Amino acid sequence: EYALTTAIMVVTASDEPQATVITGHGEKELPKLTTLLENNGFTVGTQSIIKEFPAESNMLIIAAPTKDYSEEDLKKLDDFMYNEGKYGKNIFYIADYSQPVLPNLEAFLYDWGIILEEGVVYESDDSVAIASRPYLNRLSFIDPNLTLSSALAEVTAYGYYGRPAKIASSLDVSMKNEITLQHSETSKVGKSTEDGFVKGDGEAYPYVAMARTTLEKTSTDYT
């Protein structure tokens, strides 16, 4: 049923959505994500950030880079999102606990209301933790506006070695943050070492697992 519905949506869509996977900064390869997008009607391409992004691309995918972006790189991201004043573009950023500190890129994410911290999120409540793997966390769906929200009642989401993230307390007035997936209120931050996983002793916090920031612009041209 799901595959049939997806096929119908692809056939009836006026524009075929396109995604571009960004390379050039030590990103991770995510073949399963590419397959998932293709199964949902996306055309997926790959491109280095040193080139201009395809105008027809709807979304850039940045998968846990290990090298920081330059100011020129970040300007290209800004230009892509601005889209000559038409907006309507998306960036899908995936963070990973193994990434080093990336000051420039993390500052860009902060401007969009996303705060990344170091470490690994784990479940500190032993009655909720999954067996002996506290870093495998059960996540909660938060966003009530999801298209498939009714179907999600039957779905259980998990986070594995998730990187702790938070939503900025203050944003540009034209921006809106919405949390999609969230860790439990008893989650804490530990770290992965060569000898295994080490729990932390900080305070518990409902860290963000997935969020969406939307920039809303109102036109004054009513002609």
C-alpha cells in the first residue's frame, strides 16, 4: 500500500524533487538514505561544494562532515537557501558523535536555531534503558503536523549513538523551530572511548534527535 501510494504521488507530481548529496569535507556515505529518497520519488545526485549547486535541486544533504566549511562554502549554502529571493529550498544536516568541533559550520547551524554539543546521548533511567545498551534510546515523535502522524502511532523510533542537540532559545523573528524527534527527559550525555562507552554525570535533559527550522518570508508585492 505504501509503495503504491508513493508511486501514485510520483506520477502525479508536477515537479520531480531532486536532492544533492554534498561531498568534499569528509562526509559519511549513506546509501540507505539515498535509496529511501529514490523510493519516494527523489532524483539523487552527488556534488562537491566547490561547484555551484544545481538550480533544480530542492534539498542539499550534508552528512556529518569532518572538515570545517570556509566562509566561501557557507556563502554558497546561504545563496542556495535564498534562491534569488524565491526561497523554497532545504538543507538536511546529519550530525554524528565522531565529528570534531567545526566552528564555522556549527555557527551556521546556530543561526538556524540548532545547537550541537559533543558526546553521545544515553538513557540514564535503567528501567527505561534497553538492555545493556543505554546509548540505544527510544525516541518520541513531537511534531503534530507530520503528514503521516496517524500512521506513526504504530511506529517506534530509536536513536543509536545520537549526538546531543538543542534548540536555541532565541531566533530571528521570521524563523520557527519544530522538534520532530526527541530523547527522553532522563537522557544524559556520555562519550565513546576506545575501551567502550562511558556514562556522564551531568544533568538529564530531553535532547533533540531531529528538528526542523523554517524561514518564513512575507511578500509586500500583492500585484
